[in-house]
Amino acid sequence: MINQRNYLRCDEIKNIKLEQIYSNNDIAIKDLDYNLEAIISTEAPICLDLLKERLREAFNIGKISQKALDIIMLRIKKLGIVITKDLFDIVLWPSEGAYPVKFVRLNSDRTIYQVPEVEMKLVYNHFKEISKDEEELYHKILNFFGFQTLTKKALEYFNHVKYINA
């Protein structure tokens, strides 16, 4: 049995003008810090890619520039947010640090690659016990998250999770 719960999404994001962040406006930086802490404390562990999606909403833009990402990463470090690394992305945790994950979060708009390894291991271990072979295992994992196609990148991710579980 996999312990599951719905993905809790932060809905307290403040709108910020990106130009104000670039000009180091004190209020905009405080709002950015607020957004970072609110999103990460609500949605942790959260991949950087997904955090950027949330921040694009706050900035009302289509893409985070490298300049904006540099500022965001600087603020993350100044706030003491804990950074770990998964196969494909950085994973962010509250300043209290990484903690044991006991639930798999469902009903979100995450891609399979935005599911942190700590959650993917729970799913992998569950389906490993009831699958006849690796192909069936990988398709059960995909179906669990609502996906159908086993891409090369997804296969690489699953093999990575298999390796770190060994």
C-alpha cells in the first residue's frame, strides 16, 4: 500500500513585477522572499523546474530568464532554503532541512520528472513487489501518476531510482 495524499499547492503568491526585482526594489525582494518561502514550505520537496512555473505566475511571464533565475537562486541561498539534487533537477526543502517523505502526492500538474526521487522511490518500491518484469513495473508507475508513454528520459529516471534503491 502506498501512502497517498493530494498535492497541496501554495495559493498565497504575491504578484511581482520582474523589472522591480532587476532593480533590487526592497518591496519586490521581500515579496519574492515571501513567495519562495510560501511555495517551498507548502509544496516541499519541490523541484526547481516546478518552482519556476509557480514564480512565472507571480511575475505574469512566460519564461524565467537566466538573470531572474540567478536572483532567485541568490535569494534561496540567503533564506537558508535547503538544496538537494535529483537526477534531472534541483530539489528545494524548507530551511529546517530535508525530512523523510512518507506520502506520494497526487492530483497535481507535475510531470513525471518533477516528482522528487524521495516520492518516486516509494512508488517504485511498491510496484516492484507486484510486477512481473521491469517493463510492467515502469508502466505501472507511469499509470499511477496518470501517464501512458514510457519515454527514454522516463526510463532513465526509473533506472536511476532502481539504482539508488539497490
